[in-house]
Amino acid sequence: MTEISTDTPRRTPLYEAHRSLKARLVPFAGWDMPVSYTGIIEESKAVRTNVGLFDISHMGRTHIYGPGSTTLLQQLTSNDVSALTPGKAQYSLLTNPQGGIIDDIIVYCKDADDYMVVINASNTAKDLEWIRSHASDDTSIEDNTEETAMIAVQGPAAPELVHGLTKADVSLLDLDRFSYATGRINNVPATLCRTGYTGEDGFEVIVPAEHAAEVWDRLISEGGVPCGLGARDALRIEAGYPLYGHEIDDTTTPVEAALMWVVKLSKGPFTGSQIIADTKAKGAGRKLVGISLQERIVPRQGYTLYNGDEVVGTVTSGIFSPTTGHSIGMAYVSDPHNRPGTEIAVEIRANRYPAVVVPKKDLLKA
């Protein structure tokens, strides 16, 4: 995890619910957030085997609409917003003129020239300032973070749980990944997004802030297990998903971060697109990969990687994986040492431990 703040934190609409469940609360990205309830291992296993609940209300929820909104998002994001139709969403990147990553985001299409954009909590103010600085007078940008709450319902049993509690015009079980619908959950108006950041199926549910606690309690009563940021971090590492401040930042290009699958150079120019294209053509020299250790000792962000006596990379995230039973992580590794199967070593407290490079998507199989 990152962005721990010493300032007085904000509180989500579920703060009192977390306290009543005796969650361990910590300042995170400017918010008071639950890091765990019963423990990271137990909570992670609940998500992998059944269904877990996460309060993700700290993430920014922005409404961008008006005649210039599609043009604005096409200019500022890496994916092709014009490909979206109402009820669809896409993972994308906000990029800067140097080809670096300002943030990773999800863009939801509500209607023509009408979008919701979900952004990282640590970057909400920065992202909004960036977007607004490029908006034309015919585009409106509203920050709806305070007025709403967002709950991630994740795990193999999550779709059935949400479907069973929701009244909607469509079957939630028929929604494709990166689609969403509106309806009522526990008789509360809700936006139900088939998205998530755990590597499991499920939904991210947006409801009015004043009804968040009753929806949260109903989800628990139907079998959802409350989970904290610790489990969320472990699960996203197991899935090989990047986190801003660890795997990506303003100096990291999508080429290095292995995120070119959300970069559509063919759509036409966007901020930093020429530098990204040039980097792709010549090669970045390093690549974000997975690493697997059979030891229980954990590779932490900033630890150095070696091939023999040669420094070949740096760890960005690492955990003892609750699912695999050994340590895994992600790291930037230089060519040619970043090929799957390459044996390297992680230096931890002056000792070196053997590791092997694996594709990020295969960390759970490593």
C-alpha cells in the first residue's frame, strides 16, 4: 500500500460500520480506512473462495458531461473513448506530455457525451485539476465522491449475491466484464459495475452516501465477508495488477508497465502519444514482470534484483501470498533478464534469495 498520510484523515460513509466491526483503521491516501478485520490471510481467502466486501468509497467518482466531454477524454486518456456505448466501461490511463502515467482510471459511458470516471484516492485532487485545466467551456466536471459510497463485492459467489439482492431491468449475471447497470439493491438506488481489482469476479456498487451503511449491512447478512486494504493489496498483487505509487507513476510509460493493451495509438493523437509510440518502437529497456520466491521472506518495494553480480531491477510490490503459500511480487527488470523463467536474486537485508521471473498474469500459478 502507499500514500499513508499524517494529516487528519477524511471518513467514508462506512466509517462507523468499520468501527462497530472492530476493524483496524489507518490513515490511507487522506482517508481513515480499514486495513483489516480478522486478518489479511483470512480475508484474502474469503475473496478467493466465496465473497468479500471492500469499502472503496475513498476512490474518486467524477461526472464528466457536455458536448466537449468525449473530445476531452479522447485527448487525455490512452484508451479509445469513442468505442464506448452506454452501459460499457474501459480501463484506461491518464497520460502526461512525457508519456508518463498520471493515473490509471476506469471510464464508464452513461450516454453520448456523458461519463463517470473513477480515479485513485491518492490522485483525486491532482487528476481533477489536470482534467479541468484541459476542459472547454461546454464540458462540466463534477466531483461526486462525497455524495456517494462505493463497495466492491468480489469473489466467485459475488455475482449471485448481488444479483439476488438487486432489482434491475437486466440480469446482472448476463452483464459482461466492464459493463454496468442501474437498479435498486435493498431498495436503494444503485449503479452496479461488473468491475473489480482482485482478480475475481464481482461488482463494484455505487449508492448514495446516506444509504451506504444499510447496503453494507445487508451484504454482510447475505454472507459477504468484510475485508480491508491489506487483503485488497495482497489480492491485486496476486492478480498482477499495478498500483499507482508502486508499479506506475508520472515517470513510468505504458510500454515499461506492460499496459499497452489499454493504449490505442490508432485512435489519433492524445497527450504523450508520440513519446509512447517512439518508446514502443525502440523498446523501453526494462519491463514490469512478476517474480516468484519459494522462501517465505517478503520482497518489499525498493529491494534490488541481481543476476550474478549485475543489478538488473527493482521490486515494486511484494507479499507472502495467502493463496500460493509463498512469496511473490512485481518488479521492473531490464532486458534480457525479464524473460519468463529467468533466474535472478532478491537482496533482502544484505542476503540474496533466489527468485524466478514469471508473467504477471501467472503469479497465482507460480
